[in-house]
Amino acid sequence: TLMIVFLISSLVLYIISLMLTTELTHTSTMDAQEVETVWTILPAVILILIALPSLRILYMMDEITTPTLTLKTMGHQWYWSYEYTDYENLCFDSYMTPPLELDPGELRLLEVDNRVVLPTEMSIRMLISSEDVLHSWTVPSLGVKTDAIPGRLNQATLMTSRPGIYYGQCSEICGA
Amino acid sequence: MSEVRAQKPPPGKWWTPPFDPRFPNQNQTRNCYQNFLDYHRCQKTMKRRGKSAQPCEYYFRVYHSLCPISWVQRWNDQIKEGTFAGKI
């Protein structure tokens, strides 16, 4: 890496010295008013065009909706346990299927023994916490990633528009 | 503590704790804890006045939905032992 640093700095210094020690001079008028205006205004307009939808999405992310179901998930070393307690006390553990026990066609390191089943097209409140150390619950295809912190209950909102199987992996270093 | 079955809504009616404006952010720890406390305080007050504890069932449903089972068990054990830190 140091070689690359030396290479680049020597190249830059050489170009600077070339610029400073030339005998050529620009004799025509140095008037670049038009092009300067254009290349100042145009990027500003482009940035505004990018910023407005971006801000709209940012505020949309904080939208308050009343969920229809609450699902709690507790992180453990090294499995997740899920609790559906709106009606009955339904809780189960979900371990990753070891690679040797996979059926053909199943995805390595993603399949679990007990999957979480959720209804589609309904806003679901996820409450995520941990029983021991830091973990992180994520389902990338649903745009959810929330840290599981012992002693703290983090809320995330989920909504699936299509039926299907969605996978996720723990996203926080959680032990040897 | 009342049976959850007694609180089951009629079929076709979903129930999950609604948005609570006192706890609008991501951290819902206090939401769970506050409802747990409110339930026990409500029960205690209603018993003291000799009234039915039916209105307290809302708090029960909310904390039952929000609080992790292990937390509730731990708090209930602490209440039984008299070591619960909250004011009930």
C-alpha cells in the first residue's frame, strides 16, 4: 500500500512541477462565464431532483401505522426464539439446519428447522430483543434489520406484499 | 392473572396493541414495562376498592402482547418474592 502512496504522490508532484515551470502562456481572453454558470447550476438542479424523493422516502420510513399482529423474537447464542402472544402463548425456537442435514435444493446456512409464518399484506409489529448478548435480526428482502439488545425491546414494522420464503442471517457478531 | 382465553376477541376481529403516542420511537421497552406496572397497580387499586378488575384487562393484553415471556416470568417471580423494583 505504501508503494501505491509513493507512486501517486510522485505522479501528482511531477504534474504540479510541470504546470509551474512551463513557458507557455494563454494569450486569448480568459472568459468562461457561460460554461461556468452552466456547470454550477446544472449539478445543483440534479442534486435537488435527487434530494426531494430521498426526503420523501426518509419521512415515509417513519410512518405510523397500526399493526395487525405482534411478533416477538429473542436472540440467543445461537438461535432465535419466536413468540406470538396476541392470543395464545405460541413460542418456539428456530435453529439453523446444519449443512449435513440439509435436503437437496435447500440453501446452506439459511434454512431453519422451524420457520416463522406470517400473513401477507398486513402490517406486522416486530419486537426484537436478546436473552444474552447482542444479535441482529434481519430479512434483507423485506428491508428489515434491527439490533437485538438484551434489556431493550426494539420495534420494527414488517409488511410482505407477496407470499414466499424470505431468508435472513444474524447480523451482529455474537460470540465464538 | 386472567386467562388470555377470556379476553379472546370474537372470530374475525384481530387485536394487537395499538400505536401508543407515549412511546412513538423504536425503543418499546418502556411501553411493555409501563403496561405491566399499570396492570398490577390497577388490580391492586380495584381490589382495594372492592370493584371488578375487568378494566385492568386492557393493560394485561397489551403487556402480554408486547413483553417477552421471559421478562414477564422474571418480574412475576420477583413480585412473588417481594424483590420487584417497580412501584406497585
